[in-house]
Amino acid sequence: MRQGWNSLGLAAALTASALVCASLVADAAPSKSSANGLHQFTGIVTSLDKATLTVEKRGKNPRTVVFTRHAEMKTTGDIDKNALVTVYYRDEGGRSIAHRVVAKPAHSRAGNPSS
């Protein structure tokens, strides 16, 4: 009968150590954002000015985000109204701060021309 109790104690100890190891691995896992801490949001520019950029994601779950432009924000491509862009941003103080904006070329958004 003592062997049953020893097995139960061993199983409990192994379970506890497995939980500790799992929590250590979870703490070491990287976050969902990229290595440099930036998140990304892809959509269509609906409004832009010197201080902000508003991007709308359409589809099943539409969403509109207003980004504050970072002082050193980098851009790739032509960013104008109705441009398809990917915004790389950080959440700082409850605001989404755009650090880099990449515009998709206009020809890739147009439908495939039939030959």
C-alpha cells in the first residue's frame, strides 16, 4: 500500500515541476509584436494631415485607427488618400504612434487586366 502513496507523491512532484518549467518558458517567449516592439496595421488611408494618419481596415471586422505621426516617421511609397498602406506603430500612453508607413504600389491594388 505504501508504494501507491509513493507513486502519487512522485506524480504530484513531477506535475508541480512541469508547471514551473512551463511558466518559465511562457515568460521567456517573445510577444506577438516584432523584435523591435512594433505592431502593424494594414488598411486604406481615409485621412491624413501633418500630425495624424487615419487608416481603415475593411471586410468582416472593419476597424479604423488614427495614428499620431512620430517625429522621425519613415515612409515608403506615395502615401495619399485611398492608398493601401501598412503602418508599423507602437502603443505609447494610450496612443498609436506611427514609426514607419509602407504604401503598396497602385498597380498591385488594381484588378488583373484581362488579356
